Amino acid sequence: MDLKGKTAIVTGGVSGLGNGAARRFIANGARVAMFDVNRDRGRAAEEELGENARFFEVDVTDREAVAAAVQGVAELWGEVHVLVNAAGIAPAMRTVSRDGSLFDLDLFRTVIEVNLIGMFDVIRNVAGVMARNEPNEEGERGVIVNVASIAAFEGQVGQAAYSASKGGVVGMTLPIARDLGALGIRVCTIAPGIMDTPLLAAAPPELKEALGKIQVFPQRLGRPDEFAHLVQAIVENPMLNGEVIRLDAGARMPAK
């Protein structure tokens, strides 16, 4: 699917990996609706990216807000062709901490609500809109790209909730692709390694350098535009479907 003239929704679209995708889409002639909870960053991103960008203040755990925003994009631009699910949170806590305190069950539930259930809610709403699109010459009506993490496979100490949520994203990729295949909608997931995003913005240079050395090659942090490049490749290649692709420079995470 060619991005030019298409409409995309990007959750978590005002910063980090999501913003990298939004920028690349607009550079390739697409229109982008950025779903995020950060109003100030959202307004700034909308102004910076120009007339083909719109910010929608959306908490993906709010069912009504998600449904209204997706319909709002469809009403604004007529169709939705691409969805990138990059919204997520990554709090860390041990199952039992050294002081004997137990993992906060409400925190665990919140991570699942945002990273997995919220993502699925966006998928189902957007897929319902995509299903109304006229198919292109390949029979495609839409492409969905989800963001998991290599923590789905090699979760570190303190990542029980995060790894569970991202493992769920990996696990639902193929079934959703099979569900939506008859509608001409493809679904893939990217599992990034350690990326240079706002989560690491305050980290000292020596920590970033140490994290980079976990990669096999190149030994540095990944960049949002490299993530966005892979998203574009998935959108453009009709044979990519039902797949989980690691973007990690060969890294395999240690226990901590």
C-alpha cells in the first residue's frame, strides 16, 4: 500500500516511536491523526507537522473516547488506511521486592489495560472503519502495525506486567490477521529493542552507551526513524502479514 494520499492513525503519536512514524508518514504524503494523552505535546506536534496532522486527546483505556476519536478521523478525512499502535507504559516492579512488598496488583492491571486491552480496542474500532474502504489493486483495505517489545521474549527483572502485556500483543497478532484477512486488512507487530525515546531522555550518556553495547551490531540505541522505516516497509509490502519482527540489532536482553 502506497502511503501517498492515505490516512493513518498513530497512538502514542506525539513522541517517541509513534512520532517517528507520524513524521515519516507525512513526509511520504499521508495524513496522520495522532492519538495521545499529552495535550501540550499534541498541540505542538500538530502545529509543527502542518495541515496533514491532527491531534486527538485520547486515553486508549477509555472506550467511548477511542470510538469517538476513530469516527472523528473517518469523518474528517473519509477513510482510515493505516493504524500504528505505539501507545504504552512500562512501569517496573518485582513480584516480591527485597523489602517483602508484593507487586501492586492495580499497577499490573493498569499495564494490561493500556498496553493490551486498550490496543485491541483501538484495533477493533479502526478495523471496522477500514472494512468500508474500497480495496486497492491487491485487494488491500488497510494495514495495522502494533508495537510489542523484545521484553515479550526476554523480560527483565521487574518486567512481569510489561512482558505479559507485550507477550499478549505478540500472541494476538496472527489470530487478528486471520480474523481480518477476508476484509483485506493486514496485521503485523514490531518488537523493538532498546530505542532512543523519551523514556531514556533523562538517562546519563554512560547508561545509554552501556545499553547500546547489548546490541550485537550496531552497538547503539535504535532511532525512531529506523522504527518508522520498518513501519513503512510493512505498509508497502503486501506479503507481510501475521508476522512479529524484532528490531533490536541482534540484542538478547540479560536478566537485569
